[in-house]
Amino acid sequence: MLGVSRTRAYQITNSKSFPDPVAVLSVGRIWRADDVERWIKAHRRDLQDTEE
């Protein structure tokens, strides 16, 4: 969804502005798609879906 490297995704998801995960599992953290999409609209306009 973010269109970035794994390292950059780690940096983004650890920033204060990124939504908190809804669960932390042994395989990683889980976020609601709606929360991530809302964050993208607010912080990464270049990644917004243009078909809306």
C-alpha cells in the first residue's frame, strides 16, 4: 500500500503520525486498511487512488 522499501515502511510505521496497530502477532503488526488509507490521504498524496 505504501509503495516503499521494507526499511522505509519500518520507518514510516514507527513514526508518531502513523496509526497504532490493532494487533501485534508473532509474525508482525496488523493495521486496519481504513486507518492506513486515511494516513495515506493525509501524508502521502502521491499514493492516493486517482479513481475515487
